[in-house]
Amino acid sequence: MPKLPTLRWRPAPAGRAERLASWLKAWRWEQHLRRESAEYATPFHPAPRRLWATNPELEDLIKDFDKGLQVGQIRLLDPLIFEETRRPLYVALISEWDEDSFVTAPFGPFGDPATTTEWLTGRQTSALRVLCLWNVRTLPNEILNRSWLVDDLTQAELDDAWTVFRHASTGVDLEDRLLAKVGCPITHPRDPRLDYQVEEVRLFTTVPEYVEHRLELEPSGKNNIIDFPSPWNVPEESEEIVLAARSLEAAPLEFAKYAIGGTRLFLRLLTQTDARQVEICVLDHEGNPSVELDGAQFVPGKREAVRIEHGRAICSRSGVLSGFRFLRADGTPVNLTRLE
């Protein structure tokens, strides 16, 4: 008799249904306000800076933008950048992308997480309660320098944010502790949370053009915002939101996968269409991130080596295309076998 496959099942965390109901209630009130209040529904259209009236007394009341961008910072973005919303927009800087940009994640508009890729931070401030790791993207320093420093993520918060982001981008399962702090999966094609995600994405799609036109920054070629893949969940036939369903999320383009000689580990290279960077991930035999080879070096072409930390590293795509080597922490070369 053939052996039946092992079925993995995890019970839905306590309180998940209540959080979804709370999110839906808040979202419906938001839609109601947009329909009933013309002022609430009107986008914010500030005049260009050159048309502002000069009033030194009022200008003294406005705090200067905070410089000194660093990973882990929570920043309130200049409202002049985003004309389509009246709400303050906060972002967390979760990683450097290159010398001129950061990987950022926006905080959500509601007090409860909408999907399995929105994380309940545990902070009491309403605007900082939920971090949207499905809406991660790079923002250039020109935009981020037009912001105010609000707070910093602790190292534990930053680690959790990265874990949920990896879940959003690669489908890696979350541990129970984090699963209890995210929302429900989307399993139906008419789920209103899909409309919500479209609205949230739209806020950021016009940022480069808007910054140049509205704020009159000098064009520099650095306003290329990189959108990480949104976790649009695969719809099933159910007519309801299945609270305990497994999250089925789209993974980014898989560039290559290699077996690491002498181990049961794998090296996976991930990239985005037209991206300049490649993420190198060390995975165990079950496909979960592994820190077993932390300290190892990935050497792309003739470029400087990058070190594996927390099971990952970032390097130039062009360097990878010209060949690469993988070395253990002690400098010993490692044999890689490409897998189909």
C-alpha cells in the first residue's frame, strides 16, 4: 500500500477571528466616511513650495526634517509627497538597499492586521500598531530625508519584521508566536481586503514623479522605487473567508538554487524583474532560513565579497551574472551544485 503524504495542519491562533471582524468594521466605517463626507474623501492637494506665503512666525513652528537615516528608524513622511491621502504616513526603515536608498515598510491605517503579512507590533500608538510587510519597497534617500524621526524599532522588533517580510516574499511558515500577531489569509476573489491592498499600493506608485514635480527636487536617476512582490493570495472556491486556511502567497522570481556541498543546506538567489540587487538566502532541507553558515562569504564576480548574516545577504545582480564563489567563514571554498 503506498504511503500517504503527511498533511500539515496548524490551528488558527486564538483571537484571529475577532481581529478580522474588528478590521472589517474599521474598513467599512472608512468607506462610509468617504461616501458621506465630501471633505473626508477629497485628496490633499498642497500648493508647490514656491507658491507658499512667507510667514516666519508660522515657519518657526514647523520642525526641520531629521537627517541621519539609519536602519530601524520609524519616520513620518512629508505629507507634501502624498497628495492622495489625508492620513499621516509612517514607515519603518528595515534595511539598507544601497548607498542611496532603504528598504521600507509602511504602517497600516487600522488598528488590526488585515492579512498574514501585516504584523501587530504591540505598540500602543494607534498609527504604529500594524506594520505592512506585504507593501515593502525601496525609497530613495531624497524622499526619506523629507521626514521626521519618530522612534526606533528595537532589535527584537526589527528581527520580527524581517521574519514576517520573509514570510511575505518567500512563503516561509511563521512560528506560532508570530502567527498569533498577524491577520487572516485571503482566500476569496471578492474579499474586500484585496481592494484595500490596491488602495495602499496606489499611494506609493506615483512617488518618484510627484517628488520631482511637486517638491522640485533635481532629477537624479535615484527615484526608481523598487516594489517587492505583493502577497496576493491564491483564491479558492469557498464563498467565505476561511479563517484557518493556509496562506498561499506569490513568491518572487527565483533566480537560481544550489545544493551546498558537504551539508544538507541550499543556497537560493532571489531577485525582482529589472532589479539591481540579488538576495542570497541559506535554507535548510525543509526550505526554512538557516543561520548555520553565518559568517560565510558570497563573492560575486570581481566585486567585493558580502558576508552571510542571519541566513542572508544582498549583492549586485550584475556581479552575480558574471559568476560567483561561496566560501566558508574560514575562507574554505564550498562546492555548489545547481538544481533544476
